[in-house]
Amino acid sequence: RDRPPRWHIDYLLLDPHFFPASVVTAATDRDCECDLARAIGGVYVPGFGCSDCACPSHLFHRSGDPVPEILALFRSLDLDARITRIKNEGREHRI
């Protein structure tokens, strides 16, 4: 990268042990990030991604593929989820 990290995801992408597999997003005017974080719950990285709210974290761990669970949570909040798969080529992450 040509700039210092700014967002939490920037720090993850710089970690040589981090290999993103998918990104789940939804277009909405609602502020539902904290609702999703509460619904996900479980094992988390304390303080990650939540400097602007009272959530304990916005980064969670799952031992298996979390996408089916995440899609169900998006549906439960009436969000139209979109999945983007990521190809990891060495240290390059491509959509």
C-alpha cells in the first residue's frame, strides 16, 4: 500500500496470517452494524471496529464457514445480503 492504514480492515489486510474469504454486505440507509454485532456474538476480538459505539467488538471468530449464519442474520434484519468471494494470491486479495 501507498498510505498508512486507516480503517480496521486495513490493519487486517497487512497481517500475513489474515486471508479473507468472503465479504457480506447490504445496501441500506439504516444504521444496523451494532444490531448485527449483537446478533453474531460469541468469541470476539475486544475493541475491534467499535471505537464509535458501546459494542464489545465488531470482529468475531468462527471455527467453520460463517457465511450461512451471517446470511441468516442479515435476513432476520430484513437486509438483502450480497456475498463477494475473495481470491487470495500470495499477499494480494482480489475480488
